[in-house]
Amino acid sequence: MSEKLDNLVSLLALEKIEENLFRGCSEDLGFRQLFGGQVLGQALSAASQTVAPERRVHSVHGYFLRPGDAQLPIIYQVESPRDGGSFTTRTVSAIQKGRAIFTLMASFHGDEPGASHQSDMPQVPGPEGLKSELEVALENQHMLPEAVRDSVLCPKPIEIRRVNGYNPFHPRAAEPKQYIWFRADGALPDDDHLHRYLFAYASDFNLLSTAALPHAISTWSPRWQVASIDHAVWFHRPLRMDDWLLYAMDSPSASGARGFSRGLVYNRAGELVASVAQESLMRERRDGI
């Protein structure tokens, strides 16, 4: 496991400070605000620690209520509305400065036989030979704001390689579809809960940029205010974050300063392991800055 990945695993592990109460540190990615995937992953980690280990999360729905502060710790309060014969439900509030910044509801279910079908995996090139996001950033480092340059140009715990070569530093209007390979940068233990909340963390990357593609909007542009509003994940089959996963994303709609994106995630064997959906804020700043 790389040092960066080890730090991410530790970040998502959380400190238990009381029954159903956890404290998480913040990850500084160079921005004042927290990365939404961090809060999502930590909230799911908190919920998972209160559930019987034989039950695994299959559905997650979260709302981003307020911007989080990357300089402050976060308190996660877990409530248990249901412990049923087949399903367990948890709700989590992420709190900073006495106010909820994020709320999550997660459902857990044990292994059970049943009918099975799935959508076919798209036929796209594999990850071998594709440039990583870090390589693209290094090629365009002169366009990065000084305040975030060191954070963006360092090795990452999640390696991302785009099939269609989108460059956020030179945005061009394009069809709202992206195919992206991603994986953790190192081997991980055989802990299914760990792989799922690491996946939740990584699932927040690139959905917003998919909705922005037809409008040549870059998340680096100061003319646009962009942020995640909500996020949902459905886990269909076991997955491993230390092997390549294909994220097939599209955005069927954008209107009213909101963009909607969705994604299907496949493993190298072509199995559909998860589905993701997100609505995001896409607001042009009226003052132009």
C-alpha cells in the first residue's frame, strides 16, 4: 500500500468517541472546502461500524447541506431507525461548528440468493497506456493556481485514467459522456466494508465534470460556481478497489443551474458492481469572477 493510500484508509477509519459517535479528521486537497467524497466515505464508515459484519451496505443516499471546512475535524452521529430480520438502516449526520454539513441514509443487507441480470459493459480501451490525471496535471501545471499546485501535483491514493482524454485545463464542448478507469494505488486487505467506503469516496470524482461537458465548463473556471448537491450509490455485487474499475458516466439533463449525472461501474470481468447518481450545482457567477 502506498503512503497516500495508507493515509486515506486511516482518514476513513474514524475515531470512536462514544456509542454511535465518531470523529474524523479532514483531508486538505488545497481548497478551503472539504471534498464531498471524503464526507461521504467517512459517513458510510461510521454507519458500517454500527452494523453486524455479515450485513453489507447496498444503498447509500446523501445530501450535502453546507460547505465543510477542510481545516476542522468532523463529528459523525449515527442513528439506528431499523434493525430488521433482513435489512439494517442507519442515518448519519456529519457535524461541524454545531451544524450538520451532510446527512446520509444507508441500508445494509446480508447475502441472499435471487434472480440476476445486468447491463453489458461498454466496449472501451483498457487502462493500459492511458494517461493518468496526475500526468495530465503535470503537463498543464502552469495553469494551476499557486494555492493548490502542490496538492494537485502530488501522488494520489486513487489513480484515475480517462478513456476519452478530457482535459479540464482546456475544456471543449462535447457529448456528456465519460469513460474512466480508476483503482486504489496499492493492495488492500480483504475487508469488504473497507472496499465499499473507499468506493464511496472515489465515486464523487468526475460526475460533475460529466454534466459540464456540453457547456465547456471546467471546475477550475472562476466564472462558475460548482458543487455536489446530493449523491446516491447502489452496490450490486462485491468489488475490489485495488483492481481496475470502469466508470461509465453520462448526464441526461442540465437545467435550472443544476446538472444531473449517473454512472455504471464495472470490474475487469465485465460484472456491474455498482451504480451512482448525483445532482450538482452549475451556476454562472453574475459578476463574471
